[in-house]
Amino acid sequence: MDKFMQAAIEQAKKGASEGGIPIGSVLMKDGEILGAGHNQRVQQDDPMAHAEIDCLRQAGRIGSYKGTTLYSTLMPCYLCAGAVVQFGIKKVIVGESKTFSGAEELMKAHGVEIINLQNEECIGLMEKFIAERPDLWNEDIGE
């Protein structure tokens, strides 16, 4: 498996170990990780603390996002897809979209290349979480 997706999975596991939602993200450019984050909505009591947003915050101000690739263990939602589009990130590698279809079409409509791995480990993390904490998952996706 690609080391960047593995790093995103490690972030997802970190979030789960903190009592949060197991979604992780990594921003990469030229073979280097610029930022890594995980969903911290529960831990920070912050509805905006999604994994991709945390990842971008951890990367800090990098100027241009040209040539970056965002990795996420789960297909980004509309909030996170909006950040992808806003900052001009043109490639997103996704662990899975089986448990959540997210905003793939929005990103594609703005010229973002999406590579969906349908990774069994990512699917398993989310299926386990959704089965154990459906209330928290429904809150996270606005249901």
C-alpha cells in the first residue's frame, strides 16, 4: 500500500483511539507529507474539525497547492470537498466510498482527479465505527 494512504489510515486509527471518528487525511507534495490530520469533531467539540480540514490546518500556509495530492480514508464530504476546490487541489486519493459517497461529483465537476481505492482496511474501520456508534456517525454526516 502507498505510504501516504498508510499514514492517513494511521491518522484515522489515532482519531478512533481518542474516542473520535476514524477518518484520517494527509496532504502530500513531491513525495513529502506537508500535513496530516484526523477527524476531531468529538475531541475538540468542533463541528468543523473534519480530517481533511485538520490536515490542511496542520500543513499551514503553503502558498500554492499546485502539485499537491490529498489523501483521505473516506470520500470527502461537501465541506471538505469545498476546501479541495477552494485551494485548487487537483488530485484526491480516497480510501473508500462504500460507507459514505461524499461529494465526489462536486470535486470532479471542478476538475479534481479522484482515485478511489475501495481499501478493505478503510471500509472495515468505518463499518465497525458506524455499527458501534450510529448516533455519532449520523451527527457527523448531518442526519
